[in-house]
Amino acid sequence: MEANKIIIKPLLSEKSYSDIANKKYWFVVDKSATKTQVKQAVEEIFGVKVASVNTSITAGKPKKRQGRVTGHTSSIKKAIVTLAKDSKPIAFFESLS
């Protein structure tokens, strides 16, 4: 898989903002991507050294319209990437913290 297809987008929330100071970055990744593929993709795209990767799949939530459930939102796979202590931070996130 290509690195650009593995990393879909950064995941930005209050909790992910607080982890930026600890060199932890959150991404939405392809559901079929492994931890090793995510690690290689982040290292290739951002030019950093990754220490660890944690992944989790979040189930879709029910959609409601006028009190009735009409379907579900898509489920996503999240990856929390921790950089090595000697690695430089990711420049894209530095302007956000």
C-alpha cells in the first residue's frame, strides 16, 4: 500500500491536542493497515522516527432523523503514533499546539 493511502487524515480533538506536547499524534488510517504499515507511512510522509503505534477501530454511531434510526455513520480505524524521544516533532501539528 502507498503511504498516502494508509494515512487518511489527522484526527483533531481536545484529547489529541493535549497529546501533541508528548509527541503523540492521532490519525485516521485505512482499516486494513497494520501497525507496521502505519509506522512506515508516518516515517515516510513526515520524516520522523516512530517509537510505537496503537490502533483501535471505532464503530459507527446510529443516525437519527425525527426520532427514528435511519442508518449508521461509518466506522473508522484510529492510530495513535508516539515519536521517539530523539525525533523532531511533526511540523504540521506544531502550529496547532
